[in-house]
Amino acid sequence: MSFSYSYLPFATMGSGSLHAMTIFEAKYKDNMTREEAVNLCIEAISAGIYHDLGSGSHVDYCVITKDKSEMFRNAVTNDKLHD
């Protein structure tokens, strides 16, 4: 049995993940504010949606902290996706 392990401060999954990953690789930085991190995630998800027809048509995201998790559904809808 063999496996590989690598550490990254972010991960992407799903059909639009390659496009989302390019955004993270280009724009991620350590010690981002919550607002910066949310905006980066929205940009990455939007890139996945734009470049992959199977990725849906709106942005949902979840903010997880040590105290709680918050889910944001339809944070960006299709009509506002590429403004």
C-alpha cells in the first residue's frame, strides 16, 4: 500500500476545483482577515462556477471558527456572479 501526504493551508474539491485552486494558489496569504478570506473563497467558487457547467449557479460558503460554524446560502446568486 502506498500513499502521499502534503500540507496546504487550503483545499478544493468538486468539478470546479481546478479553477478554484488557481485562485487560491495566486491570492492566498497567511493571516488573512475574515473578510479577506471570505472574499477569496467567493472569488474561487465563482471561478469554478464560471469555468465548469457542472458547478451550479450560486455561491454558498461556510465560516468555521473554534466557537461556531455559520452557513451562508445563496451568498452570491447567478445574476450577480460576474459583476
